Amino acid sequence: MATTVIPIRNLPPLPDFNEKDVLVIFGEVFEKGYVNGLIEAARKRGMKVIYATVGRREKDGQLRPLTEEELQAKNQDPLINVPLEAGFDLEKAETQPLSPVDQLKDLKMSQWKEARLDWDLVEESRVKGVKRFREAVKDYLVKLKPLLAGARRVVIAHTMAGGFPRAKIVMPVANRVFKGTGPRYQSSKEFWDSELGRLCDKSFMEVTAETFEHLIELTQDYLSLPISYVAYGYHGTEVLIEDKYEWQSYSPYLQGFAKLRLENIAENYWKKGVSATVFNAPEILTNSSSIFLGLEVVLYPLMDAFRKEGRDVVKPLLKEYESYLKEPFSLKDITQKTQSYLTNELIRNWPSLKGWPQHNGPEQMHLMRTSSQELIDMHKDPKRLITLPLSEWVFKACGEIMLSKAWEPTDPVLWMGHDIVAKQVVSFLEK
């Protein structure tokens, strides 16, 4: 795993991808996600885009492909309709017909700290889940190979992340870990050290990280084409703090342990001559990030990066964002609040690159939550936040940068901070 930040400081040369090249999405595409920016960058160059699905679960738990109606609703063509759901939380063990979720089904909120799992059965489920996933990938590759006929170069984007076990007890506890303050505060370390936390750790590893290993291993011999593998990571972000770009991280980012493993996989294959790069992207608001309330606070300083990198060209954009705010607030108030947060001694000293990811603390969570709410309260409409268009700029910029770097890969792990995102957005605006 990377122990020093390797930032992309300058916009990479424009890639020479065209209609002879293919972007393969390994994972399902939903709205408002990072990968949409990569797809937009590829389509702009005429590249063929091949989609995938994680499938759907029936009420009885059976995993199935998408129906014709679901395929039409997604409107993603071509889409290889092989369920690529990763993980093992719903897999029945071999010696007893119990999944990890089954083991937790009768657990009440007041009992989660006392949860005890049969780890032998959990391991059986994990092994079974890995086998199912690898078989699905092999089936997927059989269908993918003819779609790559005549392709000049291929970029395969690994987009799988998350992995919260789908037991009813998990999300209420997770909400306290990621959102709780005051009497509802829950130590992430206490959670992580519990049996429930251990299960989440194993599940995150399988979904977020090990899927990248399986992808590369199974495609290397089967697809005899020049392939660049790209994956989405997170390992903190450089943001503008008092006019200087500094590394900063959201805490507690418990998926971070799996993201470190993702980096490790890329580095291991890089040493073998495989072009595999994990791109550590800035925080954005997505459909799946709403659980991390407070994460979006460090997204606001991107506007300050716009000013620093873009000057006059960004003025209309910033004027539009100011219209989101209710009187008497202005973007200066947003900057003052976010800078007050980022320069606060508690926040500034909380995360560190060494030993990342960090667990939470009651004072840190309180400050993050209150800062988040105060920024939201400056808006006219809590459903129309400045962070929404800023998130779109981030994934558009990151997609363009990732595709450009995939043309001539340079490192197994790279960071895309607010500086390079702002430079890319300025480049968009100037065209």
C-alpha cells in the first residue's frame, strides 16, 4: 500500500483513444457515481462502453440476472447480464445452512456488542462466495470476449465498493458510528473490534478489494489484448487549507482498510508488468455516501480551488452557486466556516497519513456534524446544496484524468486532489 501521497499535479496529455478502443465497466453503473465521469470521457472520444450488473436478489434470496424490463430501464447497451454480486453475507455455509446474515437475524439493537458468530461457518460462507463470484466472472468473460473483437486497446474500470452485510442490525449500528453525536455517539474502534465489526471488515475486503484481484487474475490470460486496469480508491484528499493544498481525510472511514488492500493489489500486479492503477479520488456526495454525514464538509473548499486555478473563467459558476444560499449568507461565509473547520486543531491533527484510516472520537464527530449542519442551514433548500454540482464536477474531472492516465500509466497508486480537479474543470470551462 502507498505510504506517501503521489498526487497528479498537472493535467496529463489528452489520450489518443477513439472508436477502436473499449471501456469495460466491471461493476454496475448507477446514477451520481464516480464512474459516470469516466464513461462520459470515453464516449466523448467515441469509445465503445460495455456495461455489467451485480444482479438482483429474489425474496427467497436467490441471485438472478436482470429482467428484460430492468434492462430496458437501465438503457445501458451492451450490458453483460451475468450477476457479478460480490461478497458472502448471504451465502449458506456447507456444514450448516446458515449465512452470516442468518446468524445475526434475531439480534436486537441493545445486543449488538454481545453478538457472537460461528467463524468457521463464516469462513465456509466466504469461500463459497468467492467460488460463486469467480465462476460468475468466468461466465462474464466468455460473453465479454466476442464484444472485444477488433479492439485496439481496452480499459477495464473496477467500480465495486462497499460490502455492508445485509443484516437488519448492521445499518442502525453503522448510523451511530458514522453519524452519532452526544448520547448517540458510537466509537468506531469499539464497533470495529466487535464481532459485527470483524464481519464488516471481512465483507468490505471481499467486495471492495479482492474483486480487483479476481478481475486481473482471470482476465490476464483469457483476454490477449493491451489492458489498462483502473480502480477507484480513497486515501484522503489534498484540499485548500489557508491557500495551501494539504492532505486531509474523513474519519471514520472504515472501508479504508479495504482500500489499502486495493492499493496493495495494484502495486503487486504493477511489479509483474500489469498496468493496474488505483486512483484515490476526492469525497463527493453519491447515493451510497449519505451514511457518511459530514464527509461533504471538505467538498466546499473545491470552490476556493476553482478561484485559485481559474480566476475569471469560474466567476459565472461561483455566482450561480451563491444563488443557492439564503440571505444574508454568501460564499465568503461558506469559506469562513469550512476554513474554521479545517484549521481547527482537533480536525487538523486528527487524521494522519501514517496509520490511516483513523477511528472517530466524540469531540471530532460533534464538530464535524455541527459544521455540516451549519453549512446546510446556509442554503435556501437542503435538497439543493452546492455540494451536488461540485460532486458532478469532481466525477467529471476525475473521469477525464483517469482516462488520460490510462493511455500512458505511470504508477500503481495516484491521488487526485482538489488542485488537479480544479485545473480540469477550468479546462472544461475554457473550451
